[in-house]
Amino acid sequence: MARYTGAVCRMCRREGQKLFLKGEKCYGDKCAMVSRKEGAPGQHGQSRKKVSEYGLQLRAKQKTRRYYGVLEGQFYHYFELASKKQGIAGENLLRILESRLDNVVYRLGFASSRAQARQLVVHGHFTVNGTRVDIPSYLIKEGDTVAVCDKSKSLDSMKALIELNGSRPIPMWLEFNKDALNAKVARLANRDEIDLDVEEHLIVELYSK
């Protein structure tokens, strides 16, 4: 499974905002966005340059891709899927990204970050409709039920994660059962329920050239 293995905090600094890629560290004083490091990383990170139209479009794409931890090839594949669906392509793209299994696991508070959620899914801690799924990019559908495996419910590490992230609000499109540690996908996410500060129409413009 291909994934980014470089410095994570560099990505937040490059985009100029927190992408919450490292879980609890992002909320503390050690976060690179609140430390003395300012501006984009690298030798010329402090220089101010006028951003072109293409630059704005590229940054919107890179920010979204990094937010969900998706590599370029797969991201473009999602864009093609979104373009073929009815509705607004940009919103369809974000809806598809939100329906990834690793993102759903993160949204339910079973992990502190999407990277951690991805690792938990790969290790087989979750089921979809009663069947164990170890593919982070698995796309859930309306009516699906995502649950913690029975054997994983008793793990101290899983209990600690659930307690740590218990205060995080659960999206309205997920019907969470805290006692059973499962959730039904009532519907796919609406755009106003996705807390990503990006103008998705810029991504559509970039790929439409």
C-alpha cells in the first residue's frame, strides 16, 4: 500500500494551516503551526510571492489530498468518479473522500488521526456489514454498518483511543451506537458537514484544463 512517509508537519506549514495529521500533537504547543517556525518549509519559505491562478488551484488540490492522506494517482481517480456522478463535481469529490473507511473510522473517534485510522484498518480491527475489511480506501455506502471487531473491543489500546477521542463530535450522517461500538451510515456527507477549508471548484478547474 503506497503512502507518504516524509515529515508530516511540513505539509501543514506548506499549506499555511493545520491539517490535523498527527492527532493530539496538533492540539498542543509542540505543533509546528504554533511554534516559532513560520511560513512554508525550506530555504525560501519566508519569501512572499504573488500566487498565480494555477498556484491557487494547485494549493487547493494539494491541501485536500494531504488532508485525507491520498496520493496523486488515487486522488485523480476519485476526481474521475466524481465527474461521472450527477451533481457538482467538487462536492462529489469531497463526498467520496469522506466515505473512505479510514476517514469514517477517524470521524467516529476510533483514532486520533486519519493516519492512525488507516493503520487500525490495515490491522483488521473493523468490519463493514459484519465482514472484516482491511482496505483503508474501501468506500462505504449509505446503509452500511461500520463496527469494531469483537476481539478488538477488549483491547486496552482500543479502549484508550475511544476514551481519548470520546469528546469529538460525530457527524450527523453517521448514526453512532457507543455501547455496541458501531455506526450506521444514514447517508453520505453533505458539503456543509465537511470541515475542510478549501474551494473545491478550484480542483475541478485544475483537472479540467
